[in-house]
Amino acid sequence: MPTNTKEAQARYNAKRAKKREEERKLKEQTEKQLKKEQTKNEAEEHAAEKIKNYMNAKSWKNGKTKARAWAFIVYPESAPENWKDILQKTGLPIAISPLHDSDKDPTEEDKKPHWHIIIQWGNTTTGQAVKRITDSVNAPIPIPINGVRGYYRYFTHKDNPEKFQYDEKEIQTLNKFNIADIVELTRSEVDEIKRNLQIFIIERNIIEYCDLMDYLLQEDLTSEYSIASSNTYFFDKYISSRRNKQKENPIQTESPGNIDPQTGEILP
């Protein structure tokens, strides 16, 4: 290879190496800056959370924080085995979300499985009174909630389609909690409960209105019981229609007759 060519190749290689080194340093510097900003944001969030907790604790101490409805989270790993019994014995209306075991944090990491809880008082009560209950089930600090409807809908991520959608049928209630007692259900929410009840009637093959009402009563499904009892004409007519249809078109359980073993044809 001629000397000039070798020198040109060497200069080219040196230039490429220098460029790669500059790109590496820039990437390293950018990553350091991002990490620094992330650490700063985490520190700010942590500081804000500490201030918030301090203010909450201070407000509870002087009794300023009061609300009728409160929310808190229960973690399976730290809750006592009988935590639901403990909440039941408070005698307060309580709603328990499905187990949130598919939630992700902003970095797409799995969150710890947990339940969301709503607990309701007849009158406003202080955070101190609520904390005595949350401490009994090893739950974090409770928060007062004004938008009970929104929090209840968050049980299943109904208004967050980008998040995992949990089954509304897995919501549990204690001591006759009824969301309709707190907020008036919208027409679409009433229609949704009616549709779910209709699906339930089909799946369980319910042919008597009393069987439906007895089940809802026994399972303490207060919202569903309220809707079914206030729409008696609709559900009674629907169930009796299904019963009459089954009488007219009974499911054949007996042998249809002789069958040709070769063709499978039913013989007269």
C-alpha cells in the first residue's frame, strides 16, 4: 500500500476513534445527568411525601382532618390472616377492591399486590380514629376521600383503560356497604348492574325471581339487591319468560331413538 494511502487510512481511523470516544463521553455524560435528575426527582418526591405525612400527622393530632369516607391499602404480605374479620367487627360499611396483583409503576416494574379499601362513617371522623383501625391490619396511613365514586371506580381501573382491568364481580363489601348510599348511581351505572345481573341469571339458569333475590340477600350484594328490587317488573318478566321458553323447548336428555352405527343417522 502506498505511503500516502496508509497515512490517509491512519488519519481516517484516528478520526473515527476520536468520534467514537466523543460519542461515548457524551452518552456517559447524558446518562449521568439523567441519573442525577432522577435522583433529584426521587429526593423531591420523598421530601414532599415526608412533608405530606408530617402535615397529616399534625392535622390528626389536633383533630383538624375529618371526613366521612376514608381509604387505605392492605398488603397481603403484612396483613394478619383474619384482617377481613377485624374490619367486619368494626361494624362500619366497607368496600374491598379485587386484589391488585397486576399493577405497574411508571417504570413498568410490578407493584406489590394490594387491596384498596373504602371505609365509611355516618358522620365525619378524625384520622386518629381511622388510624386505630388501619394499625390493626398493619395498613399504611389512611387518606380522607371526597370523590368516593371515583375511588370506587378505581377499584377496577374503570376510568383508566391503559391500566389492567380488574373484575367488578370481585369487589367485596362488609356491613352492608352500598355505593348508592354515598353517591347516586348514574343511569349508565344502573344499566351496567342490570346487564351484569342478566348475565348472572343466564349463567346460573335462574328461573324464579325469588331465587335471584335470595342469592343477592345472602351474598350481601347491596347495590345489586337494590337494583333488582327496584326493577321487579323487568326481572320478574325476564325470568318468567326464560322459564316459559324452557318449557316450550325442553332440553332433550333422553335417547333420541335407534341410531345407525355406520352413518350416525337417527332411525324412526
